[in-house]
Amino acid sequence: MSPPLFVPVEARPEARIRLVVFPHAGGGPASAGSLAGRFPGDVEVWSVSPPGRQARLAEPPRTDLDPFVADLAADLPRHVPEPFALFGYCSGALLAFLTCRALDRPAARLIVGSFAAPDVAVLPRRLHALPSDLFWDELIEMGGVPDEIAAREALRPVLEPALRADFGLLAGYRHRPAAAPLGTPVTVLYGRHDTSLTRGGLLGWRRQTADRPVLRGLDASHWLAETAPDELAAVIAEELGSAGCVSDTA
């Protein structure tokens, strides 16, 4: 039997709600580690644990989007206690949205960060197929990885297969409207200093949900977790209705 696709990042057995993180391209559970300790005690952080990275580095990464989404939607309720909310970060927002849409029972909330609505998002269609040098040049130029990853050239051979696989998943996405809008409440987070997103792209999430989504701007760049982790955790906790949340963000 394959390892579970979801793992706890910081176990909190008495938590009131679980927040399941879908990291940025190439990311795994460690990507959520810096956020986990910033949440109040009633929020337990889990993460997608995809093949091809970190503890599952020896496994081939997933490259077919639809079967992967189906497996995520089937695995999530088997391993993560309810209630749970989903947080998709950067390219992970698309995976979180598709997983949320495929679940048999609705999640408590879908939170997406630094990603335009899926029907208008500009996706890198050719990036995953480029030779290594061009792959990294274009990836860095487009801001496709946090600065700390871009600067670690020695790790590129280790990171590249997972990054290629994840951008390959993005390249294969073609938006198909659902039979009905998503019934799960949606919160859209963005950095107020992020020049890669437009207001229209963020507002486009309205077309994906039955209820008007909540838009929250943070004092951050595109990389919310890296440039404003405390504010990000506070805003997410507030959106989840955490009893321990103290936030002055708006």
C-alpha cells in the first residue's frame, strides 16, 4: 500500500479544525513547517505529501493531473480528521481547488493564496519541458520559486524533478466548469506588493463559488509565507474562526 498523501506537520490532538496545506510547486510537508507553529492551539496543520520529494524522494513524482486529484480527494477524508479546511499556496491553490471540488463532502473552507482564478490563470505550458539551464533561468525570471530556493544552486539537481513534475501538472490543466459552483466558502489571499496578479484575476474566484469569496490583502509580496508568515497565519486563523486568534489585519 502506498504511503498516505497527507501527513500532520505538527500534531495537536485537541485541535478544533485541521488546515491542510497544498504547497507551492516542488514543495512538500517541510514547506508548511514554518507556518505550523504560528497558529493558535486549536488549529492543526497537515500537508500534502506528494511522491518525489522529501521523505518520498525515491518515488517517481505524479505527472497526470486528473488521476492525482482523484487520489487526493479519496485519501483526504481517510487520513485527516474532520472538520478540515484547505489552503492552496501559489500553484498549490489549483490543486487545492480541484481536490475541494472532487470531495464527496464539502471542506469547511477553501483558502487560496497568490493565485488567480483557475479559468483565467496564466499557466506556464512549456516550462517543464525545457533543458535544465533554461528551466532554471525561466523559473527564476518568472518568480516561480521563493528566493531562498532560487539561490541554492547546489540543490537544483535534487529539487528539479519535483518542480518539473508540478509544472507539468499545471501545463496539463484545461479549465472545465463544474456542474454547479463550489459550495465551500472561499477566501482569496494576496500580497499587496505582488505585481504578478491582477485585481480581475483575484475577483475571478467569484465565478467558482456559490457565495461571494472573501478577499484579504497582506503586506507581502507574491511569497506570503516567506515574507509575511505571522500575518499569513493570523489571517488564516481568523478566517477559520480560531478561538485563539488575535489579529488586527484587514
